[in-house]
Amino acid sequence: MKNIQFFFASTTIWSLLFALICASHSSTGSNSSSPDIINYNDFSLQFEDYFNQTELNTTIWKVGDNLVRTKDQFQIYTKENVKLKNNSLVISAQYNSTIWKGQKYDYTGGYLDTRGDLGFKFKYGYAEARIKLPQLYTNDSSFPAFWGLPADNSRWHYSVEIDIMEYCNVCSGKDTSTYIYGAYIYGNREQYGDCRIWYRSPMKQLDFTQYHLYGMLWNENEVTFYVDGVANFSYIAKDPSNNSSVGCPIVIPNRDFYLILNFAVIQKFAKPEHYKETKEMYVDYVRVYKSKNQ
């Protein structure tokens, strides 16, 4: 009887180990080498900010003030929309007419990145942020995000962009439910001409008014997005694009990135009545880990 019990116990343990070793989450096609569940014992902490000080750490963070990132954006980012409150970073968007360099902007948003006085950048590892998002109206223009760009080339949108979390209810066509998703954008004009690829991972519905953990595991062969420590989707090098009309292979960046947190407004859906109260995204902390295997 003991031998039978030992056999079943051993089988259970090996099955569990096999499940942990062999990732089972969805990917662009090839088998993922990223774990289904993040194990922090596999990493060493490289960077953290819990936003529990009285002022933002400007040696790391740079706040966008009177910033318009691209000519296509119609809101302006101001420092008034980035604050520390109740031991959290609070990034907001609001209907608030502002004049800058002769241009009128009806909406203002918040933006900051890790390009402060000393700054922070990283290549490979696991980056995460614990975030609480606002309730959205139907066809809401709110567009908060946690993402990254290359430190040596921050041009958007003709470069690499990794969107760890984007929050939207006008990004899924006729389905007006509220979702989060990750996105991976790669456009190497020298290698692929005018090939710009946009991959969006499967969208996920949660109670976004509660805190959730949004993460990205990045190594030389793939990028994997996580929600609450569980893998959502992997983008694997050399797999074909999920856009069959493009056909470009996925290329994983091998250069330093900086992190961005922002709250934008989508022009097409912007309505003043959706901003009777300021919309706010709360960030409890941001952490970046380095793999012990690197």
C-alpha cells in the first residue's frame, strides 16, 4: 500500500514539475520557453519604486510637461496630471482646455518615463507594475498604458514598441466591453522595407477598478505578457506575423529599453461628459527583475 501511495505521490510531483517546466500558454506558434506562472526565485531585483515618498524620484522618473508626443495626438501631457497620493503614483486625464504655443488642447493627460536625471534602462528580464484603473463609460476615450521604448531610439511609431498593458473599450470593434491587452510592435525598415507589424495579445476582462499586476518577461528569443503573474501570450522570434498579408517574421529587440506610464485620450471618442470627474490610474509599484540565468 505504501508503494502504491509513493507511486501516485511521485507521479503527481513529476506531473506538476512537467507542467511547470513545459509552458502551456498561447503563443504566436512556436513553443514558449517562458513559464506559465512567474517564480520570483528565478530572478534578482534590479529596480523598484513603491511611490511612498513625499515627492517623485526625479533621478529615475521624468514627467512630461506640456508634452505632445506626436503630431497625431490631440491631448497634451502636463505635470499636473502626475501626482503622488496615498502612497501611490496617480496619473490622470481630464477635460481641461489648455493653450500651448498657440495651440488649444481640450484634454490633458499624464506621462512619465524612466529617463530622469540618472534614469533607468534595462535589456531582458521581468518588468511589472501593480495598477488600479478607472471605471469607463461606453465608447470611452480613456487610454491608460504601461509600456516601453528603446533607449537609443524613442521614435514612435516606426520603431519597436512593447505595450505591457493597454486599457480600452473602443479597441475591439463592435465589442464595447472593457479590456486590457498587451501589444508588440516591430518595424525594421532597413530589413523589411515598409513592414510595420502590430501584434495584440488576447484581450482579458477583469474588475479593473481593483489592483492587478501587469508584467512582461523578455529574453533574447521571446516576449511574454503576464496578468497577475500568469502568462497571457508569448511572441516568439522568427514566427510569422499574425497578419498574413504582411508575412514578416517576429524579431525580438536586443537593446536597452526605458519604461513609460501614461494616460492618453483617444480623439475619435473624446466626450467632455466622460470627464465630469478626473479619470485616474493608480500605480502601487513598479519593479524590474533580472533573470538569474542571464
